[in-house]
Amino acid sequence: MMRRLLSLALLPCLGLTAQAAEPESYDVVIYGGTSAAVSAAVQVARMGKTVAIVCPEEHLGGMSSSGLGWTDTGDKGVIGGVAREFYHRVWQRYQDPEAWRWQKREEYGSRGQGTPAVDGERRTMWIFEPHVAEQVFDDMIADLNIPVRGNRWLDRKSGVQMNGTRIVSIRMLNGETYRAKVFIDATYEGDLMAAAGVDYHVGRESNSAYGEQWNGVQKAARHHSHYFKQAVDPYVVPGDPASGLLPRISSEPPGETGEGDHRIQAYCFRMCLTKVPDNRVPFPRPQGYDASQYELLLRVLEAGWREVFNKFDPIPNDKTDTNNHGPFSTDNIGMNYEYPEASYERRQKIVSEHELYQKGLMYFLANDSRVPQDVRQPMSEWGLAKDEFADNDHWPYQLYIREARRMIGSYVMTEQDVLTQRQTPEPVGMGSYTVDSHNVQRYVTADGHVQNEGDVGVPTRQPYQIAYRSLLPKKSECTNLLVPVGLSSSHIAYGSIRMEPVFLILGQSAATAAVMAIDRDIPVQALDYEQLRRRLRQDGQVLEYDPAQ
């Protein structure tokens, strides 16, 4: 991701002029290279229509192929269709003895914790290495000869041509134009949706907006371990506010419980690490490294915290999917608020800052003499996996955009839907994972200590349905666009919906609706739901909860 964005940032400096080219025309054009983009493209092609993926990415699969191998599945019984096929194909790849280069296959399994890796009876595998996921996505696309136009960046200012409420074409910054009968925005950011003039929201809504409990500011929420359990002083000189705050602590007031704000879940990179000597790259000292950025972490360690390694989740071949854990970890809290609406150049700077922060964090933990020996020594044994992300210095391609723009569409999914407190209309897929929002801010409490806020983890009582109309803009805004990633949802409901298996599911459903709308020459909002439902079920989608599945 870094190299692609850097090449983009050079465009204005080089004075490049976009060259007009003959438009490419398809039945469906998908903008974005996420897992949802792949499942949507596969479904369109299998239904006999022409389709192309046009995307900024050079590697397909989004987070599923960029380090998030410890899949947040929830109830696997509601994962069907192309999504389940993806996990089946992962299972198939790991049946090859040559796939187990650094570990014996019989040594790897559920490890008695978290998400079981292998479901032999259903022939699926839910935990995997990044390069395996990318190869599976590439194979699914190649099997159907689907064209992929990578390193293409939507002209967000004037690149969407509308005719009334229909998108006619989209133009990239390089001058290429793509026409389609229906478009699918499969980006994490919702860039096509926004450029088409569709209504959306960024940040947390107030609880009163949709009658929710867990949206908005949540100072009292302590659902995970990602908060300061001990009293930690936030000031450069302990006890002296005049000395200023340590880095990574906001001076802004946190707001009142239940209030809406502009803040969004923290981002991080899901690193793939290993201790295997022949496959290990020691954590590099990044250019611009500043050890003072981690002074707060030292105070947490001095207070006795020792959960540094709790989210080094094991994936095949003695590697990890390493995620955020604790009060000061890989989540770069409070540094992403601008990202959803930012220019490409500004996004690049935000991504670069996240990379510097996280690389510096790992280098600090493994090398700084002030880090306690019982943390520093074991951390120094870890490093980046040499055989992953080889063309990006072994660093993940994709920053984990946990939340960006969310459409305000024909139906807004809220916590009442994901907690099954009301009947969701016209379902096109299901989710089940815990309502999981990461921290959004780090602030100083009234008693003068540092604390994190925004971490919410509310279990869903059972799998829940996702409404067709949550994929649709309002009919008055756009009639040939579907949005399966930045879909219409409140902040807190999105905390559960945002999981990669759900994006795979919704990508397929969006594609099915797109093709059926084309066949009937109608707006996507006018599609008969019962006809859509029959086709989704025919193609393996799970639309109703059955505990026996």
C-alpha cells in the first residue's frame, strides 16, 4: 500500500496530464480491491455478465490477504456461498504438504483457543497466511478471466459522470474511463459512493440518533482489556500538568457519555510475525524513529502490565496474526480522524505515520534498554516473516481501515438489528460476531490519569440478518450503485458487521442484485426481494439462522 500511494503522490509534482482513452464498458464495474470486490466479481461472472475490478490496490483481498488471517468468524454456520468457497479453497491449499514449509501440518490446529483453524468435516480453514489468501483470491479471479485494473485511482472531484440518478461512468486520475450498467463500491473508504453524491456519515452518532445504547462516547465501557487498569500519570513530569502531556495523549475533553462525535475506531497494521530463524527479519529501526513516542508505554510496563504478547495469534507455519492488545499497543489511537475524507496525498501521510508508529513500537520493545528484560528479550526473538509481503519489505500492504465513511441509505442497520431486538427486513446475508469497536481516543480523566475510550464489546445473542436496503443508496440519490462494505449502518452496528466474512457475503449478494437489476432494466431499489432471495439461496447464501447448520 505504501509504495502505491507514494507513486500516486508524485502525480502533481511530475505535472502528468491525464490522457483521454476509449472507455471500457462492462455490465458491472467494481471499484475497490477488497475481499468483497472479489466475491462480487466472481458472482457477476458466474451469472453470465461482464465485470471488471478497478482499484487502487495492486494486491487483491483487502485485510483478508494483508495480515488478518485469524478470521473473526462468529457462527460459521451462517457463512455460505462464495465466502465459504474461499475458506474451502484455503483448506485445499493446506492439504498440499509443500504448503507446510516451516511447520508440520499435524502440529497446527485449533491450539485450544479462539477460532478453530480447521473444520475437516466441512473442509474449510478459517486461519491462514497472507500469501495463501492472496493466491486463493487471484485463482478465483483467474478461473473466470475477470479483468483487474490495479493502481487506478478514482478522480474523486469530477470523475463520476451522472445522468440523473444513474452513474454513467467513472474516470480515474490516469484518464481511463469505465462505463457500466451497475457499479459496486467495494472500498473500505466509500470513495465511489461519496463521489456520486450519496449521503453518508463519518464518526459516532449520538445514542439518541437511532435509540441505541452503545453508540457515541462510552467512558464507562470496559469490555476488553484495552484500557489502563492501573493509575498512570499522563504528564511529562509526573504530577505536573504544566510540564505538558506525554505523546499520544489528547488534551481535548472526551465528551459526555452517549454524545456523538467525529471520532472513529483506531487503525493498525495486522503484522505477520515469526520466531523461525531462517524466516525471520529482525524488526527494523524505521527512518524517523523517536523513542519518546513510547514513554507512556514505559509507564504502563513499570506499573506491572505484561500482556504484550496476548494477541500474537498463531497462524500456519509458525507465524502470527498480531493484533492490538492492551492500553498501549498497535492501535494508533486518535491519529486517523481525517482519513475518511482526506485527499489521497493526506491519506498517504496518515498511513505513513501509522507505519512509522507501529514499526517504531516493535523496534522499541525489542531494543530499548528501558523496556523490562522479561518483555524485551522475548520480543527480540520475533521479527517480520521473510516470505510474506516480499515486495513491501515484509510489511502488510493494507492499513486496517476498521471504519471510514458509512452510507446513510434506504435502511440503516443499528444495534437493534445486530442484537436481534427487532426484525430486520429483506435479509441478504448474516453476521454474528461480537459488536466490536476499538478505542477512538486517549484522554486525561478528571482525577488526572490517562485513559482510553471507545472500546466496546457487546456479544450478539445469536446470528443476525443484514437488510438488502442497507446496501442501497436512497433512490433519489443513485439507482445503479450498491455498497457492500461502507454500507448503511450506525457506528456501533458496524462494529460487528465490519468482519471480513461478512464483506465476502455481502459482495456476493450485491453482485446478485446488480445482475438481476440489469436483466430487468430496473433500479436496484425496485428489485423484487422474493426473486432475489430465491437466487441467493440457490447460490448458497444463508439468510436465516438455523442452530443445526
